Amino acid sequence: MIVVTGGAGFIGSNLVAALAARGEEVAVVDRLGGDERWRNLAKHEIAALVAPEALGEYLDGLAAAPRAICHLGAIS
């Protein structure tokens, strides 16, 4: 499992696409809000879509620690 924060943004969604193409299990942490960023993820299989405020609880509930966390989240 690889966790990508900001995974629905431009850079994050491209990383998610590349990881998914390699067969990686990917969890995306992002707040989709009212815009159309969900379209960046629509074509890719992801293990989970996690709200930023729920990340700690999500990580605590995993059977094993993620192999990596790619922090690409920002408020812009």
C-alpha cells in the first residue's frame, strides 16, 4: 500500500495513475470539495479515498503499515 496525500490534484493524480499502472495498491488522501478534481481519479482503481481529517484513523486501521507515504497535499 502506498498513500498519496493530495492524490486528486494535478501532480498527485499523475502519481496515482503511474502507481496504479504498476499494479500498486494506492490510497488517496484528499478533499474533493465541490470542484471536478474527482475526474483526475475516475479512470484509476484506488484502494481508498480518505478525507484528510480521517487519515490517522485510517492508518491505525490498516493491517500493515504503508510502504510509503507521498505527501503532495497542499492548500492552494
